[in-house]
Amino acid sequence: MEEKLMRKLSSGSLDFEAYFSDKAQGMKASEIRELLKLVEAGDVISLAGGLPAPETFPVETIKEIAAEVLTHHADKALQYGTTKGFTPLRLALADWMEKRYGIPTSKVEIMMVAGSQQALDLIGRVFINPGDIVVVEGPTYLAALNAFKYYDPEFLSIPMDDDGMMVDLLEEKLRKLNAEGKKIKFVYTVSTFQNPMGVTMSLDRRKRLIELAREYDFLIVEDSPYSELRYSGEPIPPIKHFDDEGRVMYLGTFSKILSPGMRLGWIAAHPHFIRKIEIAKQAVDLCANTLSQVIAWKYVADGHLDEHIPKIIEFYKPRRDAMLEALEEYMPEGVRWTKPDGGMFIWVTLPEGIDTKMMAEKAIRMGVAYVPGEAFFAHRDVKNTMRLNFTYVPEEKIHEGVKRLAEVIEQEMKALKG
């Protein structure tokens, strides 16, 4: 529909494409967003998106807080704010992070952003020169690749296993680069319940990554949108907890623990880095949504966030368990998947030779959707993987969706054998 409309609008004499910048010419729509358009119609169970369940939104509490804010703080909530963010919220978050993660407030400054996705773009804007080497996980968060790609880095992809990024392989790469007189700019990692794999970087690897950052002089961008969604196992301190020099920029968000519609995230980093990111942000939107910030401040300061997180965990854990049970029950032999302790995703690996991107439309015709894994790799060199989400649909639909998906995979495996 959109393509037909564009052709109709472009049917005159004006060459619309000729006016775009070189960078705009290279932009591509998010493959996940495009896939979700196909899912909207028909009886399709979507295991594709990364959406929180609306049932977890604390609607009544937000109503009460919003009324209080508009009654007593409207002069601030409806006005422009500072670029760095609403100070009481920033202080409340700093205190929350110190108590929860052992990150001293004296060592970080916090800046509010319009979701941590904006933080990724600002970090690219401030830190990446064309040709800089940026290390990412293989696979990694697709939207981070898209954000950084705009600034023309060279991506170095480090494989993952059940303990996260294989830091020993990173160390080998760093030695080789050092011998060639090259260095990396930063490592980007979703350290806890990673998107898309769901795995968590081990404690030993976190500590070693910090040591390597000191030894080879690079920064770390620690993206942590899922760390509070733990259903089993013991919490591991964030990488930022071990950062004595200010090398780690920590990204947090309210999207998974309050509401994505608030469009609020934050960067916790050394004040020197925050100052430059703040200047970059002034060219983008001047300030994050002030009304959302004041509501979020009351939500954190009054203790609602700490009360709400266990409720989200209680809601999602049965869905995680349901997907793991369904995978065990229905998937044919030769299919592997991760078993995350938390987060929102499970990563499925099919036998070599199956292209999950080519298979996606067949799955949709069978009434189930997933995200092909290819887009999560910087060099798009892995074809036989997929990401499944378990937070959005209820348990019975998870079981049916996995069953349908298993049937599609079985057909593909038979066709592969000939």
C-alpha cells in the first residue's frame, strides 16, 4: 500500500529521490517494523515484536500521579525543561542506581533522553568518526546497528555463547589490531538478558572486559533495558559497577519497567562525557518530554517502581516458562535455543542451510511470526537463526505459535534433506 502511494505521489516530473542526502539514500526501514505490518491482518500469532504486555502498565498509579503532578507541579511539568533533564528525577535515578547496582552517585551524572534509542544515536554522533572501529556482539540489537551505522564506523562483531560476548575472542582481536597500530573506539554490549539472544554476560567476562578497556584504551557502552526482568538465577552487577575510570556509559530505560509510551531513558556516565552529549542533544530536541519526566520522578521517588517490578516479573515468568516448554515439546531434533533467566527473548538456531528470512512468509501463512536472525548481525553473515518474544502474547497462544512454527521448520528441514 505504501509503495503504491509513493509511486502515485512520484508520478509527476519531480525526481524526489535526487534531493536526498547520500546518507538518506542509504537508509532502510527497520526489518522488524516492516515485518510487523504483515502480521497486522489475519489470524497470526506474533512472536516477533519486542513489546511489553499492556497488562503490566500501572495505569491507575499513573492516573493518580498525573493528577497530582498537574495539580501541584504543572508550572514545571508543562514547561520546557533543561536538556540534561528534570533535576529531581535525575537525582532520584542516581540514588536508585546506587542502592540497586552499587554505582556511586559521586562517579556518574545522569542525562534524560527520549528512550535509550536516542542515547544510541547521540553516542554515535558524539563518539564515532567515519572508519572508527566499533565492537558489537554477534548477534546484537538491530536498532543499535542502525543508529551507529549512520556515522560510518567499521563494525567488528564478536561471537556470543550462553555466557554472553566471548571476551577471550575479543582479546585476540585487540592484540592483532594493536600489532597493526589500530585501536577500537568502544564496545557496545547488551550485557544482561541480551536482545536478541536473551543470554547474560558472566561476572568473570564483565570484569575482564573492564580490564581490557583499561589495557587497550577503549570505552564501553552498556545498554541495559532488561536487567530488572529476572525470573530465575542470581543478579549480576552491571559492568558500570566495576568502572573506576569513567569508561562505561550505562543506558537505562523506563520502557520495560514502566511504559514505553513515556519515551524516557537515561544515560549514566562521567560528567565530562555527559556534557558533550548534552550539547549534541540540544541540536536534536532541546529537552526530553517534561511531563513524562515529572510523572516518572514521582513514580520513582514514592517507591512505586520498586513495588511494580516484582509484579512484572510475576506476570512474565509463566510466559517465559511456557515458551521453553513449547520449544521442548514441539521443535524437531536439530533445533537449538537459549534458556534465558530473564528479559523478553529466546534465540533459536536451525540447521545450517535453512534461511529464516526466506522462511518468514511461509510462517506467516501458517499463522505465526518471528524475526529472522540475519538482521541482528553487523555483516548479515548468519542465515539460520531467529528471535522469539514471549512477553506479549498469553501462554496458550505461545504454545500454539511455537507449534505452528515447529511445523514450518519441520517442512524446511525435510526439503533441505531432499
